[in-house]
Amino acid sequence: MCMVSRAWLALLVAMPLYGQAPAPPAPPADVNPRLASLRRVCVDKIVGEESLVASVREIAIASLFSLKRFTVTEKCEKADAILRGAVIERAEKRVRAESEATDFGVAAGGARVSGRSGSAGFGAAVGGSGESLLSAETGSRASVTLRLVDLDGDVLWAYTQDSPGGKTRGAVSDAVERAVKQLQRDMARSDAK
């Protein structure tokens, strides 16, 4: 038996003798167990481009409310946690161009000399065909970072979600809704602990 194993065995045997109970296993580091106790949430400051901030806040409130998990309040001093965040939206333009061309040429000539006279002729033909295609697509991509902070200022949960949008939703609303769904999954994992 190696020295490390003997030391652990001695510690395990001695712990009950000294009245110390073994420490309970810690929850996984990726989920805060305090998430399960949240009952009231306030959506506070969202920073970013001014034209996006108000809509992100409203989408976050609606998404949190639809979870039916806790009360969403406008009075942050009464909340268990405050949701804050940031939003960035970038426009993307994709351009695709391709071209194809074919050129051809034909030339012919001839000469005839007889005595003191001669004649010559020359002919040429050149042609070509080409086709080009240009397409451009403009879209947007959003990045939303949300965090839940308790009244002492401790961060309970933080998450960043990027989104190019979807067929029926814009990039910003899609990113916010996906981030709130991740909060719901993390809270469910916190409940299981």
C-alpha cells in the first residue's frame, strides 16, 4: 500500500473519532444551487446600442414571465435577483461572384504568285461568349449576454448567446429567448441537486 493511500485511510478512520462528519459532495461548478431558491426577478439594466436596449429588456421580461417559474417585478429592491446584460448587433453582407467566358478565333490566308503578278487573301474571325453572376445577401447577427445578480452583487448565473436569427424571428429576439431558455435548463438542473 502506498503512502498516500495509507494517509487517506488513516484520515477516514480518524474522522469519526474526532466528531467530524465528512463534507457533503459539492454541486457541479457549472450550476449555482442558489438558482433553485429564486422567486422574484427584476429586469434592470441592459447596455448596448440605444435602439436595441428597450426591445431586449421587453423581450427578456416577456420570456421570463412565460417561464411561469417566478414573479417578474419592476421594483428591483423587492427581487431575489436582478437580470442585467448587454446586446450587440452586427450587420453582415455576403457577396458571391462568379464568371465564366469562352473565346475563340479562326484565321486563314492564302497567296498565289504567277510570273510578275500575284494575289493574296486573308480572313479572320474572332468571337467569344461570357456569363457572370453576382449575388449579395445582407443579414444580422446578435450577441446577448445576460446575468442574474443577487442583492449583494454576487453573480448567480451568466450566459452569452449568439444568433443569426431565424425565418420568423430577428437575431436579437432569438438570442434573448435562447438565453432565457438556457436559464430555465440551468434552474432545472439546480432543482435536481
